[in-house]
Amino acid sequence: MEILLLSAYDADSHQYWRKGLVANFPEHQWSVLTLPGRYFSWRIRGNSMSWAFGEQAALLHANYDLVIATSMTDLSSLRGFVPSLAQIPTILYFHENQFAYPATNNARANVEPQILNLYSALAADKLLFNSEFNYQSFMDGASALLKKLPDQIPANLIKRLKARASVLAVPLLNEKVKGEVKDKVGQNIDSNQATLWDKYQSIDIANRPLLIAWAARWEYDKGPDRLLAIVKELVAQKVDFRLCVMGQSFRQVPVEFEQLKQQFDTYIDQFGYADSSDQYQSWLKSSDIFLSTAVHEFQGLSVLEAVDQSCIPVLPNRLSYPELFAKRYLYESHTDMTKEAQSAVQHLCAIKEHTPSTAPTHALHWQSLKAQYQSIMQSTAQLE
């Protein structure tokens, strides 16, 4: 099969997914176009023009059996600029949607990113979402937006989108991640297991500091204010811990990271972007706990990678986490940050005192999910 793969905002998680996709289907012929994951407002509006009239425009005019694009792609405009693309079956993959970002994000404060998301979805033949939370928040957000528009809104647009949509996670690139995986129709791969990520390998942390890893983009929507509050509470409760703070930083870094470094440097073993993938994985292997403070997260790839390395997750009870993890790994989410920090610390202390037992789990990796990807690709391209 000849496939055109478009990643319009090729940030780390998007690269992770597209590289895994290409690597796991070497029997297909791939043509890949990407744009850097920066200048968000310009990138999501300008990607169709950049590609259609740029140096690599000839790639868009080749004969393809299938187009696979990320939801950052302005698919409706691109199909207008390159009419031949409108005749090729297209899958739109949603790593995120523009309806579920916190309202304080100025780059996404206006309605245009949401309209672009909606138009691209309507222009695609198949929609894939990386989590149930992503799917539901998109459909709810699109429905709410359509109700606000003044007139001439076609009926049944949401129904049409739902008929084209499925949930299919970003698989991990290796085969170590364990847990019961739900497929995107809500069924369980292993009907004998009641919960995903229910039990973990034993760890011996009774007589040494608890090593806590936190890894995410260094932006406000990953909850750096919550991370700072939790660290303050850990110190106040005299918890014996060490901290490993990793993730990608950008031109503007939330002030909480500098405050964290200045106030709690003696507790920090690693601070900043890991120099290599091997170093990143090594820190995860060394850590006991993976802590998330995310205010916005659509799947939680960094969490899954950490669990792959036998970290125990301590996660807020919100977003995609409740559909993936048992309650014992979820701390209560509050608008009162002090209460949320206290809840998180209680979970961290409970893990130090009570080591979880082991149990067989199933994988969330390409070996498990490849068949679903293959089936959707073939059916969309009408090759079955």
C-alpha cells in the first residue's frame, strides 16, 4: 500500500507515534511530511499552505492508497489546495483535540483552532482518538460549539462524526509495558482481568528515599504549580524522598520550575531534559514512583512509558487516567491546590508503606495493537 503520512505539528509524542507506525508496517511504502512542533497558532493555520506550495509539494501529487494525518493538519484546506487528495481515503489521528485545553491557554483562547479541528474531522473518512477521554471531549466540545453558532448549521454533524470514529491508543515502541488494555469499542482484551494496571512488581523502598519521577512538557497545562505544591507538602510532612524532574522546555518556562529548583535543590537528583532516550529510560528504571500533575492530558504516554519500567503511577483522578488505572493509583483532584497536594502525598506515603504485589498483566504495545491498526488502514483504503 502507498501511504502519505502527514504530521503537521511534529512534537515529541507525535514523532513517537508516526515512527512506530512506519516501523511496524515496513511492507507499505511511506511518504512522510512533517512540520516542526513550534509556533502553534501559525502552524495549525498555515500547514496546508506550507505543504501545498512548498518545496515538497510534489509529494502531495503522487498516487496514494491512503492518507494518514494528525489532527493538527488543516485537512479541509489541504484537500482544496491539492484536489487530488480529496479522492484518497483519509484517516485523521487525534493525539489531542482543541476543545479540551484549559481556558487560560492564550494560544488556544480563540475559536479558530476548534473550527479547524472540526473542519478537518468532517473532511476525513475515518477518525481515530488515542483515548476515550479524547473522543468524548471532542464530541462534547464540537456539539457545544455548533450550538453557539448563529444559523445555517447542518443537522446531524455530530452523529456523522461519531459514525466515523474509533478509539485506538498510541502503542509503546517496545513490548514491556504491562496491563490490561481496553480496545476502543470499550471491550477488554482480557475479560478475566477487571482493571487496567492493577498490580505491579514488588519494590524494596522501605529503607531508602522514595525516588519520584515527573516528566512532561514544561508548560502550565502539565500542572507545575501542583508539582510545586506537592513537593512543599512532602517536605512539610518530612517524607524521605528524592526528585527527578524531566521534560521538554520551550522559550517561555513557567516560573514554578525555577522556584522548584531554587527552593528544593537539595531534594533534586535530575532537573531538565534528559540528554538521550537511554538516559531518560535509565531514570525511569531507577524511579519508584511516576507522578503526574497534568491539568490536560489526552492519553498519558509518559505515564505508560514509566509503568513500562516498573514505576508505580500516582496520578490525578481526572482526564484519561480513570479509564486506564485503578483507583488506588489516583489521588483526588481539587480546585483547592493544598487539598490536592495533601491527597497526592497520602498516596505517595501509602505506596512507601505498602508495597504492591505482583500479577500478570497484558501489554500495551505494537504487538497487541498492530492488528487493529492494520484492519482500520485496510478497511479505510477499501482493500479488504
